[in-house]
Amino acid sequence: MDGHENEGILQCPSLQCPSSGMSTNPLPEKVSGMIMNSVSMYKHSNGADPFFSSGWDPLVSLSHNENFGGSSMVSHREFASTPYPIVLENQGISGTSHLVQYPSSSTFVELVPKLPCLGSGSFSDMVNSFGLPECSQIANSECPQNYASSKEGGTGRTSTNGALSQDDRQISAEGAVGSSPNAKRRKRVSDYNNSPVSPRQNAEGEMEKDLSGQSSDVQKEPDEKKPKTEQNPGSNFRGKQTGKQGKNASSADGFKENYIHVRARRGQATNSHSLAERVRREKISERMRLLQELVPGCNKITGKAVMLDEIINYVQSLQQQVEFLSMKLATVNPEQNVDIEQILSKDIINSRRGTGAILGFVPGTSSSHRFHRGTFQGTLPSISSTTSKYPLLPQTVLDNELHGLFQVGFDSCPAVDNLGSNGHFKPEL
Amino acid sequence: MNPKRFSSSTRPSTTVKSRFACGFLRALWRINRQRRTSTSASSREICRRYLRVKVAADVSMASAVGSRRAWSRAILLRKLRNQGQNGTVRVRRMSNIPRMRKRNICGNKCTEEVAGTCQAEQLRKLVPGGEEMDMCNLLGETAHYIECLTTQVNVMRRIAEILST
């Protein structure tokens, strides 16, 4: 919002002296008030000037962030260079009531500069951490966990939520860090319930996602989600991150249990059924994405119906190919030499196969002796006939890869069970 | 590319591909052995052999995958049922998939009606064992099935090449 303000703040990291800083910077009142408060609190506990020089930058960046209205959530990767994504509500920063919950011992405390909410005890910890270069490196994964663990008590949250709902604007950074840039106001005090589920996903930014109008509804979520043991709150956090401003009344739900913690996004129903529906949809879209990678040529397709059509066509074509090949194998004359079967099996397994449509078939460990011995006999004909619209999985020229396998004389015919122990040249695509 | 079954690929002979190749070659060998005994080249024989090869391909693929997947289980069960009709094999009843999932099957509305049948229904017909799955699992099974089908196609093509040279 106020770029110049931010510049002013950033350019004046010598905002150390609050009084002087305040006078020079056109900060919004509350920010200045906040800073004043923090500074004054700090002075009580510490009072050392070096603090400001070393540790003020994060605070500066806090205010910087605040000026943006918390619009930019920085990914945790940029953590070092970007300000703490602390979002401070414009309505003002409430007192210290929040920080009562603040774990004083965890690193989370250090990471989260909750300026206005500084408890007397915790502030010094936070302050000390500001000068630490590791602050930026402290993974948010830690913090949410710490925070969440501190909230494991859980029961008190609902009560505090009521108190917090107005003060909700106080955001602790650890959940905020790493979320997507669209986060408006992150009042996710209670967002940390998701953190035990997946701190990594936290980093991806559920901050702005989850609001529930009523905390009570969200409280019911664990019960609703109980049958789902899959932990996938991250799936809820993808998707629309519209720059919606407004209150995100977050509800407390910090249970670390086996069900999915779903959060209602802003503007969405908090009905348990719709939440379950949303989880289901997210799962389905995830699977569709997987399938999109499997089916060739579907990278650009957007739309479930078209995608399903492609998938159906592809499966049909593959099945037709199998039928065609089995017909071909049925008509081919059997070889008289039985050993060929064993040779074939080695060859088949070790030969390089087609396109990237095949996933994950890694050949066995290579043994160099077979690699160097032997000569490859002949080139492989390519099968060209198919009725499907998909190109046949292309045959690669295997001579450079099979020369270790085909030997002039079948000097050794290892048992079929020893397949794959022979050399393999390259991993499958 | 990372192996999908990393744990099994540490021993090379335990990849799905190798298991399938072994099983399929054995089945082919058995079929061809019978073929040698009866040297008729009639189309009916060929047709019968073709069907056997096809079943062998599916069953060996399903055995290679194991029981982890619903589609492989469905194929193996189908084979057992067919054997049971011919012999004395008893098919062990699979546990019923909870019917509550049926709700989700119809809950996923088809965005398009293709040839009068829903796309999901079509997919269910294609993927073995897909009739009773909800959409989410169906898609997962489809992904795995596609993977295994591509392996199958490649291995069979390779075998056909080698046998025809």
C-alpha cells in the first residue's frame, strides 16, 4: 500500500531509536504505537541498544509487512530476504492477551515477533532471536509444531477464540511464513492445528485459506472427518487465494488426531457435509493430476470431462494393444530352443523400454561382466501396426544397450529367477 | 526417474516388470507346448490360443502386481471363479466393499454424457474391479492400471519381436 512508507522504513533501519524513528517515518499510528510498545517493552527487559541495530530489521520488516496489509505471504524459501509475514490488523493491536498462550520455550517464540503481544517473559526471547541469523532459517515447520504442541490442550482454545476473534488479527508468523502471497489478513491463530498435520503444507500457505464462520462448526470437523485417516489438509490450501480482505475468524482446532482437519475457506459453507465434499473433490482433482501425467499429451488439457475422455481412450488403446500383441504371440511359431525363454526374460527385463509412459521400473543392479561380454545380434524390428490413435510406445534402438545381453553362444543360461541380476545400462525412462 | 517400488527394486528380480515377464513367458511356454502336441493351424485353434494368451497376460500381470491393488485382485478373482466353474476351486468371498461408497459414486456428477453412459461408468467398465469403487479410488486404480498396462505392452512387444526373429 504505502510503498514509500515501506521504503522509508526499510531505508531507515536506524529506526532504532523509536522516538526518532517514529518521527521520521510516516507510519500509521498503530504501527508506530506498536513499535513503541514493543520497544518500550524491550527496554524493560533488555534495554540494550545493540538490540535495535541487530534486531530491528525484523521489526521493521514487520511493520513493512503490516503496511502491506499482510498482502504478501512470503514463501519460506524467501524467508531470509523477505520480511516476516506478520500481518497486523489495521484496527489496532490489542494487548498482551494473546501472548499468554505463547510458548516461551519454543523456537517458535523466537521466530514470531508478535510485537504488540509481547508478554514480558517472551519478549526477551523474541528479541534475542531477532539478531540471530538463524531466524530466517528456522523452518516454519518447527514453529507451527511448537505452537501447535503448545496448543494441544485445545480446550482452552475455544474460550480464547472468543477473545481472540477480535484480536484475531494478531498473526503469529510461523504459520504465515511460506504461505502464498495472496494472504490478506491472517488471523490464523488457530491455524496451527493444521501444523501438526503437515508443517510443510503449512509452509505452502494455509494461512489465508481457512476461516470458519463459527468456531463451533469447525470444532465438529474432527468428528466428521474421523473416518478419513488420510492427512491432507494441504489439499484444502490450494486453490483460490483471492485477495479477500476481511476478518478471518479462525476457530481453534488443534487436535493432532487421525482425521483430516479441514478448514472452511472464506465465503464457503462450513457445513460438515460441504467440507467433506470439498475434501473429496480435492482428492479427486489430485488423482486427475496424476493421471494427466501418465496419459501422454494431456498436459494442456484442462477440464475433467475432456481428461476423462482421454483417459478412457488411452486405457482402451492400451488394452487393444495387449490384445493385438497376444494375437501376434499366439500366431508366432514356437521356438524349439527352450533356453531362449530364459534368455528372453533377461533381455526383456533389461532392455530399455519405450517412452516415459512407463514409470518406475528400475532395472536391477548392473553387473559389468555381462555388459562387456557378448555381442548384440541383429537389430530389432519395430512393430508398426496398431489401430489405436495413440502412437505405439516407440521402440528404441536397443543395440547399444543389448550388446551385453545377447551372446553368441548361450554359454550360460541362468535360471529365470536370476533375472535382472545382469547388467543394466540405463534406468528406465 | 525414481523407481516407484523402490523397496522391491533393490533386488532386481522383484520388480513388477520382471515378475510379469517371467510369469508370462512361463505361460507362453506352456501354451506353446500344448501347441506342439496338436499341430493344427486352424483358425479356431489360433483363436483359442489367442484367448489363452490374453488371459495369461492379464493374470500374470495381476500376479506380478499382487493383491495390493483392487484391479489385480479383481483379475485374480475372476480367474479363480473361472477355474472354479471348471474345477473344484472355491472362490473366497471378498469382503463387500462398503455400500456407503455407492453414495459417492453417484455423487460425482458426470459433466458429460458420452454415448448415453457416464464417463465414470465407462471407466469402471474398462478398469477391472472398478464397478464398486468410488470415484477417488477409481482414479487411483486407473493410474496404476495404466502404468502396468504400458509395462505389459512393452514386454509383450519385446517378446513378440524376439520370437519372430
